[in-house]
Amino acid sequence: MKGQKKPPKQPSEKGQLLNNNDIIAPKHTSDRVTGEEIKYIVIDQFSNENTMPLSTHIAPQPMVTFLDRSNIPYTTQRYRKRKLEMEKEGITKRKYDRKKVHVCKQCGQDRIPPDHVQYFMNWFCRSTATQSFEDWKTEIMKKGYGKKTRK
């Protein structure tokens, strides 16, 4: 009969009959199978006479203990530890000092008005410009920069 599951075979006195797809399982899900309980496996499917002893030694399961039960990630703990060690040694990181004023790429001076004007991410520099601001602005608008009209 195809598609129907066969009932599991009952264990014999010496062991449990095994096919290629059979699984040895304890009688109840709460039971634990130890090496002392498993002595023999029936090798021959047709005879209970051919049995082979199993090794009764099973290594004990390692105990897992957690030293720190906090929910702080490992990388955060390592960063904090490394930071404390660096502070004890006197090593400090230099803090990032942001420049207050940006420098113009065209003239090398500080980009502050009225000599420098920005129009839609384009900078106009009066000291290096060959044309007036209004002419420069109309050229930029012809290139497609400027306020977009809504449709």
C-alpha cells in the first residue's frame, strides 16, 4: 500500500529491529537513553541471534555556564574593556576638530559671503570669476539648475 506509514516495530528483548530508515528513540519523550541502556543492536533483520555489543561509554555532556548574564553584546563589552585599558595606559584618541569655515577650491580663501555665493550646489567666487554673478547665474539656470516647476 503506497502512501501509508508502517507502524513502528516493537523492540525485542535484546534490542530493536532496525531497517535503513528506522530511528531508535526512547519510549517517552521525557526519557533519556544512556550508554548503559543501549547494549545490543540487531544486525540481521531476519534473526535475533546475530547481535553485536555496543560501546557502553558515552562522554558526559559539557556543562554550559554563563558568567555574565547581561544582554550587552560581546562587541560592546570588548570595546568598553579596550577603552578602559587605553585610559589606564594614558592613551587617548584625538577628538575630531571640525573646521569652522570651509575653504574655496578656486581661490583658497574662506568661503564666506559676499565674495562667495552658492546657487543650487554651485559656488560662485568673485575673486576668480571672469563674469558677473547675474551672468553666471543665468548660465547655471540654462544648464538645468534652479527651481523645478511642478506639473
